[in-house]
Amino acid sequence: MRRLLAAALLSAAALAQAADPAALFQQHCASCHGADRLGIMGPALLPESLERLKKPEAIKTIRDGRAATQMQGFADRLAPADIEALAGWLYTPVEPAPHWTEADTAASRVVHFAPGSLPDTPQFKADPLNLFVVVEAGNSTVSILDGDRFERLDRFPSKFALHGGPKFTPDGRYVFFASRDGWVSKYDLYNLKTVAEIRVGLNTRNVAVSADGHFVAAANTLPRTIVLMDADLKPIKTIAVANLKGDQPSRVAAIYDAGPRKSFVAALRDIPELWEISYDPKAEPIHDGYVHDFKMGEAIAKPGYLNVRRVPLEESMEDFFFDPPYRNAIGAARSGGRAQVVNLDARIKVAELPVAGMPHVGSGITWAYEGTTVLATPNLRESVISVIDLKSWREIAQIPALGPGFFLRSHSSTPYAWADAMMSPKKDTMLLIDKATLKPAGTITPAPGKTAAHVEFDRSGRHAVVSIWERETDGGALVIIDAKTLKEVKRLPADKPVGKYNVWNKTQKDEGTSH
């Protein structure tokens, strides 16, 4: 105890003697990250942008640099106490609070290749619909993987901290990425080129692409906006996210495409509403507030096209999932304990069900089971997989999991759903669930002691690809497993591969995939 106390006192004394971190930032960091910390060549360094980066990792990055980037280490120029003080300061809010306007968004747009300037056919010998897009967070890169040979076709630098999963155009040619510091990038999979980029905000949750491929929507937490763009990332409209009175702004928790409805649907964190934004030019007019009968056209209406239709909720949704016809959305609040089902046509809650812990509904998957369709969702707090009947909206099973997990994946051609336990001591083991019996069927430990998470299948469902969620120098890899024999067939080194996305599964919305 005395040694621990002495060490703590020495650390505190060292920090007290450290140089002013604000001055250190201006001297060593501002030229790349901006004097206002909003980013220039380097990413924005705001608390919102760094919320997934733990402070020890930030200290390590400042000290040692980041491989394959322009971020060099400062161990030879800054004392350990200075580095620790600087890292801590980066997690403090910027004063005054930063702003990002529509003009800033428009001015940030960069077109690397004009529309129509690149070939319209794949420039490689591989099935373009069986490609994997692999996000590698360790070195901020994206790999494009041939899903037949499991070899890289490209590995390119990405913006910092991609989040929310890449989204594809319906033909599978283009994929869009969003970074936590507000950048949206468009990548041409046929030509293996980034073709356009735009900064839509200072902190972005995710993007959605319309079912017709004509629109892109970006959800921001800073500023509190939703930005609508065309497929070439030209801004169309910025919508301030707030309640009807306009006196309560809100962060956006997530935005998804609802293809059959021809709309985007967004969950809001700070006000109890679900928003639907139609991209159908023939959308019905919107009547905000209370009216006697909206079908009679009472009250003052606004056009339904690219405007907000508000769905009032009893409690904000943190994340949500659609039923197969896209008539209902089921979501859970951050408080956990229950899920609510909202009919998007009537704009009312139609069901509520108790659920354990905090289900991660956005990573849920569906499949056919005994004459109905079920939704299975992992849980961020409890060691359980909840299975919900999408007809009765009842929880019909609680499958014991190995621990709290983040992802659940399957494929229409496999009998198993694969669940991780990445937030538990059993983080190295995947649980296989029999979709016919709703019972555990076995486990796989592809890298003992390492975090195994986020499974994705190839187009046919023959192979499952598991991420070893570690730095490449510490065993990070993509492990390819035969989905029938459950034997490893190949291992490809990767730098903390946090997500993999198969073009076919995502564009065809295979039953084992999420949004």
C-alpha cells in the first residue's frame, strides 16, 4: 500500500511539473490537428471524437506515433509527464464550443474522381458481389478482400475512427464510410479508389444510403444535425435536430434506411422521438402536432419529401431494428429493462416487452422459426441472447450466452447464429446457437486469450470470417472458418479488424445480417 501511495504521489508531482498542455498542443500538434482541435491533416481531437479511445492508448499514440500514418511519436521531444498531461487535456471540452455550418460542409467537399471518369466494370478478377470491406481500426485502414480466395485487393488509409458500419449502393459498386470526426467518404469498389469526401460535422454517428442509391444521410452528435446529400456527396439539406418547439436540441443515436418505405429513420438520444425522413417525391404531407384526422388534411401541412415526420415515444431509443415489412421499429433505451415497438404508419407504440439488461438491437438478426420470424439480439450488460417473435412481439426465449456481447451474425445457408462475448472474461470464445432449437450448440476459440468478435459470412455462407480484435503486432487477424466443419482454413494478419462487411449479404439483406 505504501508503495502504491508513493507511486501515486510521484505521478501527481510529475504532472504538477509538466508544461502547460494547451501550450504543448499549439507547439507540437496544431499544425496537423488545427489550433481549434477540429482537425486539418490529422483528425479532430475532441472528447466526442475520442470517446472510444482510452486514455492509455492516447498516451501511447502521442509517445510512439501511429504506424502507416503521418503521426510521429514525441518520446524524443516530450517528457512522460508532458505526454500524460497533453493526453488528459485532449479529453476536455473546447472553449468556446466549436461550430460547423452548412457553408463549412459545402467548402469541405473534395472530388478525387469526377462521376463517369472511371471504368464502369470491375478492374480486377474477382466476384464483385463477394468482396469483403474490412475496417482495421488499429492503423486506420480499410482492406478490400476477395471473398473467394481471401486475399487483399486493396488496403488504403481511412479517416480516423470509422463508425457505424459502411453502407453500400444497391448495385454494390460504391461504399460509404463515416468517421467519428465528421468525414464521409465514397469509395468505388470497381476501381478501388476513393472518389469523393466531405465533412458533414465534428462528430458523426453513422451514415445511411437510400434503397435507390440516390441519397446519403449522415447523423451527427456535434452539431445536432442530420445532413442529406446526393450520391456524389453534394449537400442537399441540413436538418437541425430538436423538438417541435426548437428549444431542446438532440444528438442522433442512429439513422438507417427503410427501403420499402423510401425513407430514412433516425433515433434521437435526448428527446423521445423517432424521425422518419421520406425521399419519395410523392410522400404524403406532414402534419406536426395534434390534429383531428390527418387523413382529412387538417392543420397546416409541410411537404413530406425530405422533411421530418415525428413519431412520439415514451422514452428515447438508443438503437432499433425493423421488422421485415418495415412497418414497425423495435428499440431499447439506454436505461435498459424493456423494449418498445412503434408502428411507423400509425406513429404509436403498439407493444412493449420486458427484456434483460440492455439489448443491442441494432446488431440483431432475424430468421424463420416455427412458422414465424424471430429477432435475436445480443446484450451489452447481461449474458443472454433475447429471441423475440415478430408477430406477437413476445420474448419467446432467453439463450444463455458466454457473457455480454456486441455482435450476432448468421447466414441463410448456415444452421447457426454466432455470438461473441467480447465484454466478458470469455472474450476469446464464440458461441454457436442452433437456430432450429434456440439452444447453444457449441463454441469456437480461434485465438485463446485474444478478443474474438464480429463474424461475417461470404456470399454463399460457406465460410465464416471472425475478427481477432487486437493490434496486428499482438495477433490481430481475420480467421476464415469452414461454416460446416467449423475448422480454420486460413488466417490473414489484420490490425484490429473491428468490422467486416460482405457486399452480397449487405446489398441483398441476407437474413443473418444487421442494418
